[in-house]
Amino acid sequence: MRTAKRTAGLLAGVLITAWAAGAQQAPGPIEPRLDAPVQQAPQKAPALKVSVELVSTPVTARDGRGELVADLNQRDFRIFDNGVEQRITHFDIGGDPLTLVMVVENSSRIEALLPAVRKTGILFTQTVMGPTGEAAVLSVNDSIDKLADFTGNADKIEHTFTELKEGTSGLRLYDAMAAGVEMLQNQPVSSTGGGRRRVMVVMSQAEDRGSESKLGMVLRHAQLANVAIYAVGLSTTRAELGAEPKDTTPEVSPPGTFPQPPVPGTVQTPTTEEQRYGGADLLGAAMWLVTHAAGTVKANSLQVAAVGTGGTSYNTYKNPTIEQAIDKIGGELHSQYSLSYRPAGVSPFGFHEIKVQVLRPGIKLRARPGYYLPPPES
């Protein structure tokens, strides 16, 4: 495996060693390279070596009614890396064009939904991709296929969705997400933190079947490549609405332990943990997965992926339809703030928690929680 020096989207100066260039191949079956072991030789998985020069994060701002706020300026924001305030070097709202990878399930398990999925191409091009964006399309079932490489041609993307074929019954979801992150990290970015924003939209069921990639490692690489993950959850099991409620709390840390420190002034119990993040500690689960490069999550894998990278997810079997979910994602992406900074005064390794504050009262912000830098190998 050859070694190449590449620039990650999160870190214009991040050095990434031994990542394969498989994303540049012609359309057809592809394999993820981020953390899947080599099958034909018992080689050790390649190590990721990084050094941080620039960190970027998208920020979504909403008012008390949940409406997007689009009139803030750079002076309204403060950003912290592990508690140390940083100087913002790049600021933009909705202007940086998008580079997208759309991961679309086409397994036989969603046969009934495929006609609706095929109609979503025009929604992606008009509401998400926009006139300045570029996109690639991956399909996922038992195999992962690159149906369209990066292009700004909306007609090609729409035709790709229209011609989506039904696949087998498997769903190598994490492998497909790993391949999408690798494709995005190979796309160029500006050294100032501006340029194209990297986004992956996953339209799929949340259940992974058969992947070699671990969700925690996928999210770790997504954070380092500044990839925000958005999800449109699919479900053909209408009986779920009338079935016994499922335990959707992510199960990632060992039994009897918690993935995050307790809320100050409270005793940490299962009840207090369920009260965080809408009944499930999604943020804590994402941080634990990334830090431990783990692959086990009992439920809500797409929600955890979105929370861990600053995106959001919609379960279309509950409230929004597929079309409404895509429209919401597009509206958010084109009303989003982009902030960049050069880390100063912080430790180079370990998990770096990103905190963004806004000086205007009554505004709620959402940004990705941070990034993880593994220590150098001894």
C-alpha cells in the first residue's frame, strides 16, 4: 500500500498517511479503506498520523421558536478548544459551496420504498446540492457501488437516482460511510479554512449488517476530514409504530459505567443519563465511540453519527416524509455558519472538545462536539 500526503477538510494541515486512492476509480463496486482490515494478506492496518494546523466547524443557529437565524456576524461568536478560547480565522454563512457524498440504500429490504427514493434526485440537486455544489452517489446493500463520481451536473445526479436498481438484502452501512468519508477527504480545501464544505447524506435504515468498518473509527475519520453527516432514516416496518417501544439508548460503554462525566451538581444514574439529549445520551455515545474507535452501538447509529459530526438526522417513519427531511437538510446547510481557527495553547493529542458560544441571547447553537487525535505509536 503506498503512502501519500493529503489535506483533510477539517485540518488544512492534517497529514494523513497510507490512505488509499480508491475514491478516484471508475464507477463500480468499491471497498472502504478507512479501517477495514486487508483481506488478502495478514498486514497490520495502516496508522493515521496527524498534526493540526487548522480546525473548521459548521454551526447551526436557531431562535426560541426553532427557526434558523441568519443575521449573526463573526463578532457574535466565541469558540473554544478544550476550554481555551481560539481566534476565528475564517467566517462565512451559507456561502461556501458544498461537496457531497450521498449514500443511498438500495437493498431488497426497502423494495417498497425504492420508487419514492428514485424520485429524490431532484430534491437533492435543488435543495441540498444547489447551483455551486458537487456530489457523488454511492449505493449500499451487500456491496457498495459508486454510481456517480463527483460532478456539478444536476441532470447526471438526478438520472442516477432515477435509474437506481434494487440490490441484495444486506446492508454494509458502516463500510459505505467509510468509503464516503474517504472520497470526501480526497477533495481539495482552502488553506484558510474556507472553500468547499464536506457533507455526507445517508438515506438508509440504521441497522448495519456485515460491515468490517467500525462506527467509531468512521466517525473519528469524519471529524478529522471535517465531514458533517446528515441522515434520512428509512423504515418499511410500519408495525414498528404499534410495536412495543424499543430501548433506543446507545449501549457503548461497559455495563454500569457512563460515557460522559456527570452533569455538575447531580448524581450520575441511569435516570439522569436518559434525561440528557432527549432521552438518550447521543453525544456521550459519539464521544465514547470516537475515543475508543469502537464499533458497537445498540441503536440510533445514524443519530449518533450525525450528533458526533455536527449534522442531524430524521426518522421518516415518525414525523417527516423523505421529501420533508431532505428539504430540512438543505435549508440548514444553506443557512449554516462556517468557523475556522488555528489551535493554540492546547494539547496536541486526545479528544479535543469544541465549544461555540454566541453573544446574542435566546440563540441555541449546534456544532460538532470535537475531534480526536490519537497519540503517536510507541
